[in-house]
Amino acid sequence: MLISTEFGVYRGQRRADVKITCPFCSRDSHVVFFGNNKVETLTDYLSSGISFLTQDLPFEAPIREFLKSGYCRECMELMFGTSSTKIKYVKRERR
Ligand SMILES: [Zn+2]
């Protein structure tokens, strides 16, 4: 489900790009997290696996749902009636 997490630094702030395949429609989505605190929390969450409660994460609900379930924007909208524009589709690479 979780494909990859890329860490980097942008304008002095840490950033993390989390890419997940939607378990529903198999499309790849990603969310970019920005800011030292957010990225640190995200790192803790990812390294602790499912033992970490997503409700404690300092992100908006759709982003927490994305991290937990991997649902893409459209599937999340269908299921919960809400989503976030921060969840973006990954364009397929040309081969
Ligand atoms: Zn989907």
C-alpha cells in the first residue's frame, strides 16, 4: 500500500513526500508534508507502524485517513463525502 516516502529539505524546512496506492481503485496518490514538526511526527508515525493512533496526528482528517487507509481523493469523497485537495494523483511515468 505505502509505496515510498521521500524526504528532503525545501527553503530550510524539512519536507516529506508520501506516495500510496489506493486499495480501492489502484491509482497512486501522494501528499507532501512540509515543516520540521510535521515531518518529524510523520516519521514517528511511519516508523511505529499501526501502533500509533492516527487521530493524534496534527493533520486534517482527510490527510490522516490517507495515511491510514491510502484512499485517493475520489474514493475518499465517495466513501466519506469529504477529501482534501492536498491529496494529489501521481502522474504515470512514461516508459
Ligand atoms: Zn481510489
